[in-house]
Amino acid sequence: MALTIRQFRESINATQDEFARIIGVSKVNYSKKENGQVKFSLNEAYKFAVHFKKPIEEIFGSAEFSSDEPAEKAVI
């Protein structure tokens, strides 16, 4: 999973800091998520997928997500 997420980010020449801001976390936290040390929440995965206009499953596959963050209302 981590390699795919990194590939998506690098495909648009974006930095980890830019994507940290997109999903609303610190750069350090984003780096840990991208490297597989910390799971993405479903809300973060949604924001990532929306940015690329792709289904979550296409980017994250069948990955498990962290459930310790409150759900946000989806804004389309």
C-alpha cells in the first residue's frame, strides 16, 4: 500500500508536506502513514481519493483503516 500511495503523490510532483495539508495532518504524521507505520483514517483516505478523482479502493486496495477518528460529513 505505502508504495502505491507514494507513487500517486509523486505522480503529480507533490511533497509529503502538501499532502499532509490536504488530508489535515502534520508532515511527520503523514510520513508515518505513507510509510505504513500508522493507518490512514477513512476520512483521510477519502480526501486523498477525492484529490485524485479516484475510488478509495483503487488507491488503497483492501487496506484496513484506523477507526479512532470521528467521522466527518462527506462534502462533494
